[in-house]
Amino acid sequence: MNAITQDVASAPTLDLAGSRLAALNAWVAEVAGLTRPDAVVWCDGSDGENAALIAQMQADGTLLPLNSETHPNSWLHRSHPDDVARVEHLTFVCTSDRDDAGPNNHWMSPADGHSKMDGLFDGCMRGRTMYVIPYCMGPIDSPLSRCGVEITDSPYVVTNMRLMTRMGAPALARIEREGRFVKGLHSIGELDPERRFIMHFPEELTIKSYGSGYGGNALLGKKCHALRIASHQARQEGWLAEHMLILGVENPQGETHYIAAAFPSACGKTNLAMLIPPQGYRDAGWKIWTVGDDICWMRPGADGRLYAINPEAGFFGVAPGTSAASNPNALKCIQSNTIFTNVGVTADNQPWWEGIDDGNEPALDWRGEPYDANKRPAAHPNARFTVSAKQCPSYSPEAENAAGVPISAIVFGGRRASLVPLVFEARDWTHGVLVGAAMGSETTAAATGAVGVMRRDPMAMKPFCGYNFADYFSHWLSFDNGENKLPKIFHVNWFRKGADGKFLWPGFGDNLRVLEWMIGRVEGSASAVETPIGHLPRAEDLNLDGVELSGEARDVLFGFDRDGWKAEFDSIGDYLEEYGPRMPQSLKDEQRRVAGSLSH
Ligand code: GDP
Ligand code: PGA
Ligand code: MN
């Protein structure tokens, strides 16, 4: 035992042995020895524990109570103004071989990564309490689920993890049974952007995150575990960990198709997952069931179909733009028991953000200063709500099914003002993998940096794939093994703009019209036109009853711009080349095939 551990062991308040799993106790002791907290708390996830944490955070100003008549049991957290989004430039994947992380990740050697992080963690919890949070990603009894333990010095993280994961005693019991778990160590540190890193050690199933309290950086079950570490595990174990929502579409005959869709952050996952059918569809009996809004883990079942679970238990959604008109289900979710981060407030302490359209006026902005439209928006553009999925009126009972739900269609999509039509269908799995690999999207406020810049974001995983994209595409291709009954693959673009700079497609509830066409394609009843980029519907192939589209909108949303696509495919070819010989030949061949057919 080293001197540090002895020092901690002699401190009477520290209960380092909270588990029957020796490896877990040993790791907690090692972390406490390094970080030197005043106390260690093993979280059981109980109501009492949560109430005590909230009372403590209310007392020290971390959480501000919102209007208890309009928003019972709901809280506002104002983050440090420099800590409002994910930080991709400070996020690293540390693999022994640099090529295993790939050009898609920032890399550091595991030795350098650990020594940098351990230097930051050294003594950082002095005067603070260290919380040990056992959690399960996915239904507690599902073979598809995986567990982790997050150690943090932030009670805000504990209460958020309680909403976002199955956290506490049942998770600990599963970890003790299985003997394995992902280790996540987090400290808010000094919230200094100069001392902030999010590091992943996939070979050790370990995460170390320092200096940020923001969701994607600090709630380690989410992007760090369920995407970066899990994508690495999934490749080894033959499944997929994806940045996808999962929804069920029930038709008037009572049949439900499940669809998984990958869109980059702040490009419409939460909204699509909670879609309200247009009036005509509602009258006819169409229903949407929400399974998940951000992450999807799937693997082939005995029948060869892909079965998916949502590893999360809650939503960490973008607040701005959420209104009774755009996403009534989300709005109903967040009427109570919700933590709001970086929204504005009205004079009577109701949460407020741009686009809420509730007739109220903001009094204070997200920094707590009097609202001044000329100074800054009331809510930060990446302001978020955290809420249990159980509060969602459209939450699917199947979300708790240990076996997962069978996926009929996979959808890729980005934010593309030009070129990309409303929807098209890939010819086959290999072409679909290319469609996903070729995804581009304009950047959003979900990560720090410029907004609105077009970049390649394959399968919406650019910030989240824990290994080399070339190997990731090979892994995707490997599912087409002659035995699996794979879903059809589609591409959508809700964000095409007209000459006036306005969106051409109404989006939101009307996106069901596009989903209905996809289901028609899966069932063999809907028509399409063959083009070099895939099967494109004509406007008359969709039910557009009651949708007002100008002639321009129709031409553009359902059109195919051969010259534009030629240039796009040249750029996709260049992109695939950046990965060198590791890029699977069959994907490069597919790109050449499409590029070739665009030339004549
Ligand atoms: P997520 O981060 O991928 O879950 O994205 P959200 O569903 O939270 O949406 C992010 C932003 O895109 C919000 O401002 C939404 O209002 C907007 N959005 C979502 N769906 C649509 C759509 O179909 N059309 C348009 N124009 N905007 C959308
Ligand atoms: P999202 O990601 O924008 O995909 O919901 C949350 C995050 O930024 O951590
Ligand atoms: Mn979301």
C-alpha cells in the first residue's frame, strides 16, 4: 500500500468498501487515494438520497427551485458560462496503437493520457464528497445491457445520472454478479477550460473526465460509455452501439414497425422520437411510440433481425425550439421532476427559452442577468432538460423489454441546406453503409466551435466512435453475412432550404409522411424511382394531403441534382481515401460504382 492510500484509510469518514466486489472496492480506494475527498458516498439511487442531494444543492445555489405551481419538483442549474457544450477538441481516445483510434479521433498514448489525467485528479476532491454511482445502461435484466460505475465529485451529476440511467442498488447487484463494469472517473475540477480533458481508454474500459460539468462531458454513462467505449466493445462482441433514436410506428391495423435513426447532435432525434402524427393520421389511428431519443444498441437475434435497446432511462434534450407546437410530448414530459440547465426564467420563475411560444416573457437570462435581447438570448442555444423517459406520454412499454425491439429500417440524416433531397433509400446494405459513411451535416451548438459549417459526420458518430472509422465501416459491412435479415437503410434531410433561406419541408409531425413511405418500401407497397444515389420517391409517392408545398419545394425536395451529386461523390471519395488502406475495399468500390453511374 502506498502512502496516499494509508492516509485515506486512516480518515474515519471514508467508507471505501461499499461492494462485495473486491475489484470495485480496490478501484474506489485507489481513486480516493489519488483525489483525497473528505467523504465517500456509495449511491443507492433511493428517493431519500436524491432528496437530500437536492436539498444540499438548493442550499449552496447549485440548483434553483422553479415555480412549484407550474413546474413541481423542478430545478434550474446555471453552468459555468465557459462550460455549456461538449468539447471535441479536448476529447481523446487513448489506444496503444495510434491507428486504432483513427484519424476521426484525437489520440494520446494510454501512458500519457493516464499521467496527464492523474496529474489533474491529484488531490482535486479535497474538501469535497466523492460519490460512487453504479449504473446500468439498458433494462436491468437485458443481456444487451452493460454496466458501469461513475465516480464524481458533482452532486448535479448524481441527480442527472439518476434520471438518465438505471442507477443504484439494482445496478450494483448486477455488477457484483457479472464482475465487470466500465470505470468512469469524473471531477468538475476548477471548471477551467485550460484544465479540461475527456479521455477514453477503450482497451481498459475506462473513462477519465476532468474540468467540465456539462452533460456529454460529465454524465459518463451517455456519450463516453454508451457510445465511445460501447462502440469498441460492440465491435469485439458483434453488436452495434449507435447515435440513434428508436421509435415505433403503429399503423391503423395495429402493426408496429421500429425505426432507428442517426442524426448529429441537435439535428432532430428527440423531436422525431416523440413525433405527434398530423391530424389526418391521428384520426386514421396512427400512433408513435418513443423507445429512445439518442442512443441505440442493437444486435442480431435468433431470427437474424436486428434487435435494439435504448441504453438510457431519460432524456437530455435541447430546450430551445421545444414548444407545444413543435414537440408537445417533450413539453408534457418536462412539466415536473425536471432539471433545466442554462434556460432563462420568467419573473415568476418559470423556465423560458427561445421558441417556447407560451406567451410568457423572460426576466433573467441563462447567466442570471436581466434579460436583454441585444445582449444574449434568454436560454443558451444548447440549454438542456433532463427528465425520466417514464414521463413521456408516448414512451413505449417495449422500451423495458429485455429482448429489445426488432428494427425494420435504419435512417441516416443531416442538416443540409442544399443538394440532399427529403428522402432516398439505399439499394442494399453495402450501399446503405456508404450512405451512412458519406453523411454530412452543418455543425450545431451541441459542441463548442463554429455553428453551421458543413462537415462529414459518418452515421452521426464523428464525435462518438471510439475507434478507427475504417474499422467501424468494416464492422458495419460484416453484418451482411447472408444469414441476417437486415433492415432497409434510408437517408433523410429535414433541413433543405429554398432560395429565401427558409426550410422547404414543414418537418416535425409531417415527418411521419416520410416514415410511412419507408414502411411502404419495407413492406413492398410504396413506389420509387431508381437514380444513381438510390431509390427516390416522387412527390406523389408520399401522402402529402394537407401539406402546402410550392412548386420549387416539390422540385427540390424530390429532385436529383446530378452535377451537384457528382461533386459530392468526389468529395466522399477523397474522404474515404483519408483513411488509407484500412478503409474496406468494398466500400471504396461502392463509392466508385456510384460515382461512375453519376458520370453517364
Ligand atoms: P437532437 O439533439 O438530435 O435530439 O435534436 P432535437 O430533436 O433536440 O432538435 C434540435 C433542433 O432541430 C431543434 O431546434 C428542433 O426544433 C429542430 N428540429 C427538429 N426536427 C426538425 C424538423 O423536422 N424540421 C426542422 N426544420 N427543424 C427540426
Ligand atoms: P445530443 O447530445 O445533442 O445528441 O442530444 C447531447 C450532448 O451534447 O451531450
Ligand atoms: Mn436530443
